[in-house]
Amino acid sequence: MANVVVVGSQWGDEGKGKIVDWLSERADVVVRFQGGHNAGHTLVINGEVFKLSLLPSGVVRPNKLAVIGNGVVVDPWALAEEIKGLETQNIPISHDNLRIAENATLILPIHRELDALRESAAGDDRIGTTKRGIGPAYEDKVGRRAIRVMDLQSPSELEAKIARILTHHNALRRGMGEAEIDAEELRRKLIEITPSILPYIEAVWPLLDKLRRQGKRILFEGAQGALLDIDHGTYPYVTSSNTVAAQAAIGSGIGPGAIDYVLGITKAYTTRVGEGPFPTEQSDDVGKMLGERGNEFGTVTGRPRRCGWFDAALVRQTIKVSGIDGIALTKLDVLDGFEELKVCIGYRLGGETIDHLPAAESAQASVEPIYESLEGWSQSTAGARTWADLPAQCVKYVKRVEELIETPVAMLSTSPEREDTILVHDPFED
């Protein structure tokens, strides 16, 4: 049985929630391996909408095990609220269907506050974070002063660990002219939230190894997109974790040899939230139309997304970096009715033609897209479930995308409904 990693191949918001939900019906276990509650997934199941930020998408399906891996940073208060929200939608959450890695890092109130303070102070140089404390939590993790999920099991040891982390944070706050954090108040908050998290804490790596040896199908669910990767994204306008497929192994505690197939979720056009370069962005009626048709607003923040034409050069680049075997092309129906469609096939920079986005911030801001024009289609593709349901020009568009990104299309999504999916290749049967 194949184990599958799902990652976004653009700047996130590619429609991973629906595809992961679609795949989770074939999986036994769904694992989140990086990020935090700054990444939102929207699922539509039998007309009911579920909005998830931290919990793996598989948690809404019966008889599936959802796992939050060690690569995730966990805000226990946000997690408790998300669990409570699902329970009001008649989705029971218990130790039977949710486990949290004991060695995952906690997001604390001090992280959220620091995130907001930095963004406010940065002015025009802000990164565009969600101010959820993700970055500061990862900083404390690599700074070896973080409080981890397992620490909630030992309240007597919290005092020393809080003192260690506040030595750093209170020094920062003094430098920013902010009041220091009271250690006892933070300890009280952690002890108060502990019962909400305690039932799910476990050593995840041996659990996943056991399940893999039993032949269980494991689906690894990434958050955000490869272009937001801390190493390979549009730095510094990136997230604070690795979002490429290799992180699935590190962020869950399995070996890379356990990964059999990598599926890259790819929107049929391009969107981005927040600041940073965006070569194919359309700040005109085209961008507005894409945004309105695609309902392009952030699941977590509600912020409108920037919209533009499909960038094949960028997707080809992320496919190579992430080792993507096939893509799921989503939101194809949003392109219905355009007389002409444009696809970026490369860039001009300083009089030269290049086939990838350079790593330098100044170069990323200066590239000019080279477009190829394709004929659009007037018929609706919404709800299509077979190739025969698609207009001829739409099929040509998909085939040209495959050629340009040098990777096959494994799945096509033609609406938010999970059934409106054309399966070309089942990743679990690889």
C-alpha cells in the first residue's frame, strides 16, 4: 500500500482541503507535519462546510486516525477551540481519532504578542504574517528554549522551563518598551488548558512505524505551499517552516523511504496572500474576475488573495524541489468564459531569458513574465467528473500545462464538492 504526501505547489490556498478529504477516504491515517493554525483548509461534505486550521483534514471522516506531527507548532487554546467547533458540528474528537506528538512545540500567548508587535513595528517592510505566533514559536524551537507538548504532562517542571523562555522574551519586550510577562500567570494558563490537550499526547514516531508495518495507508498533509518554504520559497516573504515534501518525514518521525508518492496541489491560476513577489499578478479586471469567481479570501484571515495567471515556470520549479510525482489541478471551473488564457513559461531579467525564479529578493521583484496565450472556452466545466465532460479547449489547456510543468495531472477538481473530481491516477495505487 502506498503512503502519499500532499503538498501545495504554489503559495498555498490551492485547494488542498478538498483533495486531502477526497484521498482520506482511501487512507487509514492522516498526518499534519508542519506549520500551525495559520493555514486553513475548507472542506465541503454533503453541503456542510468544515473549516480547519490545525487539525488534519481526515478528522472529519469516521474510522480515520488524525495525527499532529512533531513538525507542527501547536497553539493549545486554538486547538481546543477548533475541537469544540467540530463537536458542535457532530464530529466527535477523542483519543480514538486524534493524537498529538509529544515533542511538538507549543505556541504561547507571548509568541502571538511578539508576532503582532514585530509586524506593527516593521511598517512597509512587514512580511505579512497571520500574527498567530508561528514564527516566534519556531524561533524558540531552534533556540532550544521552547515549551513542548510533553511538558504539559509534568506541571512541576513548568516553572523552570517558563523561566528559561522568559529570560529571552522579557529581554526582547524590554527592548521594545513593552511590559514583561508574568511567569506565574503564564504557568496558570498552561495548567488551565492542559486537560483539553492531555488525552491526545503520544509518541507519534513509533505509532506511525507500527501502522506502516501493519500495511495501513498513511496520508501526509502539508500546509501552505512550496513557495512559502523557509529555504526554497520567496524569502523573506515565506513561512517559518519547511513546506516541501521532504518535511513529511522529518515532521512526523518516519524515514523518507516510507514515502511512495508526492501529489502537488496546483491551482489552475495563481494566488497569493500577503506581501512578496508575484510575477503573474493581475491588478486589473482579470485579477478581480479571478478573485470573485474563485472566492479568493483567506480561510484563516479573511484577507483577499492577490490573483494572476498560471505560472508554469514556478510550478515546474517547485515540482523539482519537492519531488512531486503528479499534480491535482484545482479550480479549473474558475477559468470558464475567458476568451484568452495566459500561461507564464519563463522570465526576463536584465535582458536575459531565464526558466526559473531566482533566489535573490531583488531579482524576484524585477523579473518580467514571458506569456504564452491559449484559447479559452465558453462552456461550463463546473461539476465535470470525466474527461468527456470537459470542453475541447479545456482539455488542450490541461495538456499544455502538463507539458510545461513536465509532470502529469493525476487529478482534476472542478468545484469545491469532493465528488466533482476527475481521477486520472490514484496516488494510493502507485
